[in-house]
Amino acid sequence: MTNAPSVAGDCYYVYRPMFDLIGKSEGADKGRGYNETWDYGPHTGGDVNLVGMTLD
């Protein structure tokens, strides 16, 4: 028997259910990762490239 993960290439497969729960409760579960805005965009006028933003 080996210690290989049950999902090939996903070293965090054990934590995936918790990540999914956090993503759903935070409103960031649609697959855009850090580019997901609160409530999926209606408060920002649509999609925003959050990752590309910088501080002056």
C-alpha cells in the first residue's frame, strides 16, 4: 500500500471539503479564486481583476 493521494496531483485532497465549505460561505466558490468579489460582482459593477490591482 502507498501513501499516494486519492486525487492525482492534489496534495491538499484531505482538506478539500473544508476549502469548499469556506469558499461557499465566503462567496468565493465559483472558481475565480482570489479574483472573486463579494456576492459575485453586483456591488462592483461586474467582474474586477482584483489580483492585478496595486497600491500606490
